[in-house]
Amino acid sequence: MRILFLGKRYYTNKDALRERYGRIYQLPFRWHAAGQSVELVLIDYRGVRAEHTDVDGFPVHSLPMLTPMTCLRLRSLARQLRPDVIVASGDCFIGLAGLRLAQQFGASFVFDAYDDYRTFGAYRAFLGWDAFGYLRRHSTLVLYASRVLADEHCAAAAVHVVPNGVDPGQFRPIDRNVSRGRAALVNGDAALVGYFGGMDAERGVEDLVEAVGILNANGQSVRLVLCGPMRRGLTIDHPWVDWRGAVEHAVIPDFINACDVVVLPYRRGPIIDMASSCKIAEYLLCERPLVATDTPNFVRNFPRQAGELGAALCRPADPVDLARAIAMQLQRQLLVSRPDEHTWSRIAGDALVALERVTGLR
């Protein structure tokens, strides 16, 4: 099968090209490794320079959105590959570009909705037009990262859930002292509680900061370790908060393994409820004690692990209950099952079977 994969180069604050990050890189890369003829085109919303890499025969092109030559280069790549399938992932703009190319070259169109793109700020540019619904209706197959988003699918296209995965060679248990040394985390007698990811309001980082403050006020010695881009209005100016900024994805396993407890403090909200966060499987494959809030992002996508958490599953937007659950996990160190089905090799393999089944191609 010849597959042209269009994706957004920068998403979830990561660079898919440099860091080989996430589904936009890993799905086509794994399909290439499985023997398919695959090319990845990344649309760069930030840069103005085209780039090309070829790792183990896997061609990746990065094309700047703001350059007039990008459309011509994209059509030229499609003409050379003659794709059977065009997959588009990242937002509705990339989706529409992929659909147009598929129509021009007679390819099957697959729309990958790793998020509810209707909640993206740039979606306002469609001025009320339902571009998200249009793409779903005109797809041969729609891939969803989230089971909640898949459940609201109402188009005629076939559906397949493709969760966000993890490389188990990277996210794995590491000796805690080794990880603390590599991450330069010196805690003394304090326990380390960690969160690593986005800090917008729906992620609940304010609740986590307040919860750790409650623990310290009650006489427990707890340090909060945070990695991620700072959000305006978020107050973390406390002596027990260690914020490291937006670190490279490759070092996140050390930060996770350095912690006594990792936390998923999500609130309920239209964006986060429809998502499937990469960090959940990252936490779980590192086999660290977890505290999470009872939200669809976790409970619907990881129902077995949510059931195993018991009292470590707490109410969203409730810092007092979050503090209780963290204190309990610091003492009990409860571990839940590894989600081995969330590795990229298994996820990409299942997705490839879905593509073959829907298109009739091998």
C-alpha cells in the first residue's frame, strides 16, 4: 500500500520531526517499518524553510505553510508517490488539504482526529461552517484517539479508535535514584510529586498546586515537580514547587521515574474530555504510583486502570480530595496494570489492519 501522511509538525508543544513525537510521526514510521510505501509530510506553521530527512529509508518532508511553493511541492510529492491512501492529521486545515489531494489523485481519504479540532482557536476561521463534520462525512475512514470523541461519530464513514501510544523502550521503569540524578532532582527528606504536560486551565494544575500546599500546611514534606510551558495567570511561586519549563520529551521518563507519585489532575471541560492524553500511558508504563481525577480522558480511555485505582481516583476540581488521594498514594504506593496495548507497535499494527480492511488494499 502506498500511503501519504499529512500532519502538523508542531503539536502539543512538541516537534514531530526533531523529537519523532506522537502519532503524526510514529504511525507512518511504523507502517513504513511494516513494509508499506509511506511518505510523511509535516506542515510547519512556524518556519519558512523546507526540510527533508530520510531515516532508514523513511522519507519525511517539512514544508512551511506560509511559502507559496508548498502547495506545488505537496502536489509534486503526491504525483511521484501515487498514493492509494492519504491520511491527514493535525487540524481541519490539514484535513481539507488531504481531502483535496485524495480527490485529485483518486486515493482513499483517511481523517485522523487526535483531538476535537472544533475546540482549536483557529477553527473560528471557518466562520460557523462545520469543517470537522464535513471531513468526517467525506472520509473513507475516520481515526479517533479518544473513545469519547468516537462515540459521538454520526457520519457514514468507517470508524477506528487509534489511541495515543508510547515507546516502551523509552517509557519504562528506571531506578529512582538514577533518574533523580539525571534529572538533577534533590529532594532531601521531601517526597516528590510530579506532573508533566500542558498547564491550561482544564489540566487542573492550579488544583494540584493547592493540593500540595495543603499537604505541606498539614506537616507533610512534599515537593511538586512540574515540566511544561507556563500559562499566564498560573501561580507557582512557592518554595516547594520545582518548575523546569518545557523540557525535551526524551528526558520525561527520568522525571516520571524520579517521583514518588505522579498526578493527572484534570478538570472536566469540552477540550480535555474529548481528548486522549499521551502522558497517561507514559505514566503507567513507567510503573509509578498514580493519582488521577475521575474524568473521561482517563476513565473512558483506560477503564481497567481507573477501576484499579480505587480511592486514588478523586473528584475533579477538588484540591482537598486531590490532597487526600496524594497522601494515600505516598503511603500505599499502589500500582495499576500496565497498558501494554498502548505501545506504538501494537497501535500502528491495528490501524494498518483497519486501513487494509476499509480500502481493500494490502
